[in-house]
Amino acid sequence: MAGNVPDLDDLWSCSLIGQPRWWSKPVGGFVLSCLLGSWVTGFAVPAILAVLVSRGKVTSAVGVLSIAAYPYFIQVKPWPLASRFWLLAAHWFGGCSMSYEERETDDNSNPTMNCYFPHGIFTLGIIINSGVRTGATWPDGKDWNYYVGTTGPVPCMGLATKSLLFAPFFGHFVAKWTGVIGSADKTSFIARMKRGDSFGLLPG
């Protein structure tokens, strides 16, 4: 990621999102604020509920609890517009590029494990340079070249710590709405490798 548009001519399947525009910083900053807010607010839910109850605001507490808890009881389906929204975070950095080795459209014969970078405390690698890009093209592959590149199938499932998947708000708005973030626990990890799945891993 860089403030200037990089020279991508000698790379294989490269896709650059978030090229600098006059509105890039405000939009990118807003999206990153939403990401930060979902992460922090989600983990603060127990404290928020305790404060509301202690002040006698039971109705408000029930409302907050309902919003935070319903994804655990109702299936949340992937929503491509959510992926496109989170990818707008790339504008804050002046653009983010991702490159894959080109392969045929129907070639998925060589399972791979990618490492998403950067990590950062808010896991920006798995938001900006990951299967979220693939999720943005669902259900019909629209704008594949823009979000992913000219390559064929790429690993679209990224693995992250299980606590993030079940975190209030973040688990819903980021993990479930994008549909491309799974658990990195040992059982899931080994099962994916045995199946020969391709996936990404967030190191650290």
C-alpha cells in the first residue's frame, strides 16, 4: 500500500482498488471508522449492557442485546454490497494492490495457502487483500477484473481467530456479511487441508 499509484505493468494478475480521488481520504476514513467501531463496540457490549441496566434503562439494554445477539440465532447470508463497502477502506491508503499468478479460469488443481498482509490490530490484510474482493463480485462475477484481476479461481476463504467470528457486530457486519472469513481453530484448519481447499491465513 502506498500513497502513489504503483507501477503494475510487470506483474501478473494484478488488481488495484482505491486509486486516489479527491474524496478518497474522507471515504476511506469513514469506512475504517466503521470497522474500528464494530470491533470495539462489539467487545464493549457487556459493559454497555451493565451500564444501561444499572441506570434503569432496561428497554435500551434489551434493544442493544437484541441487535447484538440476533446473528447467533438467525442465519446471516453474505451480502456483496458489504464486501464492496469494506473495500472502500483502501482509499485511505491511496490504493491497495493484490497480485496472483495467472491460471486458467477452471484450474483449481493446486491448493494453496496465502498469508494476508498487513496484519495490524484491526486485521486490515483480511479486509483489503483477501477473499473479500471475491465476495464483492458475487453472485455473477461482476467486476472480477477490477476486484481480483485476470486470474482464475483464487482462495476466497480467509481464516481468523474464532473470537472475531463470534464477536458482536464485527462477526455480523464483517465476517458473516462478507461470507469469506472462517475459523482458524485447529479442527477447521486441518479439515480444510485434508479436503485440499485453498485458503488464506492471517499470521500473528
